[in-house]
Amino acid sequence: MARPSRYSAIPPAERMPAWLRRPVGQASELAAVQAVVKQQRLHTICEEGRCPNRAECYAAGTATFLLGGSICTRSCAFCQVEKGQAPEPVDGAEAEQVAEAVALLGLSYVVLTAVARDDLADHGAGLFTAAMAAIRRRSPAVAIEVLTPDFWGGQRDPEAGVAAQRQRLAAVLSAGPVCFNHNLETVERLQGEVRRGATYRRSLGLLAAARELAPAIPTKSGLMLGLGESEEEVVQTLRDLRAVDCQRLTLGQYLRPSLAHIPVARYWSPDDFARLGSIARELGFRQVRSGPLVRSSYHADPAA
């Protein structure tokens, strides 16, 4: 018998619809990427987050690398990544191992993300800059997108917190990613229950600061649907993102990783995603990926 949900705002939904079921993929299609990742002792959000598209991406020889280890210092209610306040020490060889994996796989577009590392003085900003530098030494032509945490924390005074966040962000942007991605994940009303340790306004502020600090670098954000939000709330969130000049957007269906995670309140249909994608384009987003199985780094390369 399923355990009762401990989440008050989001009652469980009905059984998963057919459009969310997809084949696991052939073992031979997955083997090449998995072998390289294992050989280099790396983590990918594809595996840690149980992404439903990992078979497709692995078959195409792509992966999103997860920096900072496999333990996150935040405890977001939707995320499959392991959580804890005492992550393992940063692996000093990680950046070179990522660069080696990128070279071995022959990638042309790489997405770097990371667990939140609130235990580190720079909250993980250096993980991104080191990995970007190492990749460029080995593979100068590779385009690199970053999907970062909010880099918040360490200061009790809000003004000092904003200044520290901005300094960490500036370091990452100075390394020259081709896109800066930071996800809102859900609408403002549901932030407290879904995204523990982060806030809606703080994330919007990070995206706004990225446009100010590096106007040549496009910004991107994403939402998971199915957590109890209304369409009106989703559209308002899209407007809020456009108000800070966010240019790229992903919309996908939340899928509950386990009974310990927040339940699905609604399965939005493919037609719903198509309608919301059209609204996003009308609002001025330059790149929109909207569909039940879309994730933050799915078809991230604009040329794909």
C-alpha cells in the first residue's frame, strides 16, 4: 500500500498516461556513454535524476555532467539526487575527467550542471569555471551551457548575500558559457514546498543579474508542470521570466521519482504543452522546448 503523502498542498494524481511511457532503449545504445562516465568516475544528472530521455541522449552520444559529486546540500521535494549536509570533498580531478569524457565522446555541445554545494565558500561557482577551462584546453570548439544553482548563502545580511551571489555569478559568466540556465522549477505559490532553500524572487534576481553582467550570453529557465499550478499561474511565471529578459524556456511534466517525493497533482496533455509553448513564443521567448518529456538540457543545442 502506498504511503500517505506528507505534502499538504499537492494531492496525488491519477495513473500515468500513455504519452509519458517510453521505451528504455537498447543496452547497446547506452553502453558507450555509460562506459566513459564510469571510467572517468563522473556523475550525470541523466542517471542521478532518472531522466526519461537518457536512452535517447545516450544513443546520440550526449550527456549532462553533474559537478560537485552526487550529494546535494538542498532538499528539494521533487529531486532524485541524494541529499545531505556533509557532501564528499570536491574531487580535484573532476574538471579534467569531464574534459576527458567530452573528448572521448566527441561532443560538440555540453551542458554542465551541479549539485548545490552550500558547504563551499563560493557555493560551487569554481566547479563550473574549472570544468569549462579544462574542456576548452582539450576541445576548444565545444560549446558549453551551464545550468547552475542559485549560488545563495553564507551571509546573514540580505545585501551582503546579493553581493556574494553576484560575485559568484560573475565568475561563471566570465568563463564564457554559450547559455546561462537557472530553473525556477515551479510557480511562485508552490516554491516553498517544492524548492526548499531557494526562492522565486531570488532566482528571478539571478537571471536578471546574468543579463546585466553578460548581455551577450542568453539566459534560460525551466518549469515542471503537474505540481498543482494553474495555467494562469504558469503564464504569469512566463511573464515574470520575460520581465527579466529570459530568452529560452523549457516546460516539461514532473514525474515523481519515488513515494518519498512530492506527488503529481496533474498530468498535463501534449495539447496543453503545445498551447503553452505557443503562448511562450508570443511573449517573446526566442527558444522554447515544451512537451511532457522535455527536461532542462533536452535538445539544448539551438542547432539541434
